[in-house]
Amino acid sequence: MIKVEHLYKNYSDKIKVLKDISFTFEDGKTYAIIGSSGGGKSTFIRCLNMLEEPTSGTITLDDEVVNSPSTDLTKIREKMGMVFQNFNLFSHMDVKKNVAYALMKVKGMDETSAYKKAIELLGNVGLSHRVDSYPHQLSGGEKQRVAIARALAMEPEVLLCDEPTSALDPEMTTEVLKVLKGLSHTGLTMIVVTHEMNFAKEVADYILYMDKGQIVECSTPEEFFTNAKTERAKQFISNML
Ligand SMILES: Nc1ncnc2c1ncn2[C@@H]1O[C@H](COP(=O)(O)OP(=O)(O)O)[C@@H](O)[C@H]1O
Ligand SMILES: [Mg+2]
């Protein structure tokens, strides 16, 4: 469980982004975070694993305060994997090494086991034939699937995804969303910032609608798309559909 309490994030005195967010993410559920650009979605999920440091408030993962100076951030990021819009692969490493690297460095696995595990994980995302390629030889959809395999290698409890398909064309979007959909049934907690309304509708257990640095609404997809609670959400939906 991730418990967020009174989270504020200011980038400066003038740029105050997150405004008193309190929310609890339950284990094993899939959350889609939607909302207009600039509303603070990226800032919010980056605060969850301390890629951005909250200005105030607390984030707790399994009873451990994430944003405390004594917290081991490597451990936290092992538990909370992240997938970015622009993949962030290591360009000088082939695909299998991209996945094996953290298994050796972070999990302390020996090389043979790490590569064996990497190849298995890449098989799970449909990339068995690509393990020897370098990132520049892959399509965007393939790159993103490598990034997902790499995040899963840490056996995280939580997978954070920040617009994982927004750099992809529709066909590649479909293949990446299929992988994420498969993961949503595995007990992993997923928090996915997305503009893909069909994904939000079909896969998410809950939709969080964010606007101007706040979670305006949390609903099931059914409630959200048929009977949103707030005018702001209704307006957003009508602009999206
Ligand atoms: N590193 C940063 N420094 C200053 N301002 C930032 C930074 N990152 C984001 N912002 C600002 O914070 C606001 C929210 O941005 P962001 O969290 O990226 O929103 P979203 O992901 O919903 O589009 C925007 O006004 C953006 O310009
Ligand atoms: Mg963003």
C-alpha cells in the first residue's frame, strides 16, 4: 500500500505544483491517472519514488516513509519500478544487458543467472528474437517493452508508468498496452499516467483525475465515464472523446 498524506511540491516560490494531495493506493490494483497537460501528473508519480523530492507531506510504502532522509532510496526504487515516456534505455548496452545490468548491480546476481533471467523476462514481453539488438535497432514499442522488462527484473511491488505510449504510433501503442494489461492481473500495483482513454476504461480499477495539482476525483472507470462527480472531470471527458 502506498499512502500519500498532505503532499505538496513547489519547484520554486512561484511554481507551486502539488497542493495537499492525500490518497491511498491499494495493493494489486491498477490506477490510471488522467488529466490535462501541466496538471502535475508527472510531478506526482515522480514524487512517489523520490525522483522529485516533495516539499512537504509524507509518502509511505509498506509502513516505511519514502521521503525521509534515512530511507534507502535504492531499496525504495527496487520496490517501485518506473517506465518513462522516452524509454531511458542504456544506448551502449544490448537489450539483454539493459535488463541484466541491474540484476547484477542491484540484486547482486551472477552474470550467468542475470542473463538467463533477462532473456526469460524479455520472452515474457515478446522480445525473444531481439535480445542481442541495441536500442537504436528497435522500434519504439520494442524499446518500451525492454524498459518494462527491465523494471520487472527488480520484482517491484509497484510499477509507475508516465505516459508509456505517448511517443508511440498506434500499432506500437497497442502492443505496449497489451503487455501492461497482462501485468494488471499479476498482483502488481500499477499507476499509469495515460491519455489512452480505452486503456483507462478497460484495464484500470480506478481512474484518478488530476487537475491543477490536485486529485479532483477517484472513481471506477464505469462511474467516471458515465457519471463523473465533478464538472471539471465531465468537461475533460467531453474534450477527450
Ligand atoms: N523541474 C521542473 N522545474 C520547474 N517547473 C516544473 C518542473 N517540472 C514540471 N514543472 C512545472 O510543473 C507543472 C506540472 O508539470 P507536470 O507534473 O509535468 O504536469 P503533467 O505531467 O500533468 O503535464 C507545469 O507547470 C510544469 O511546467
Ligand atoms: Mg507529464
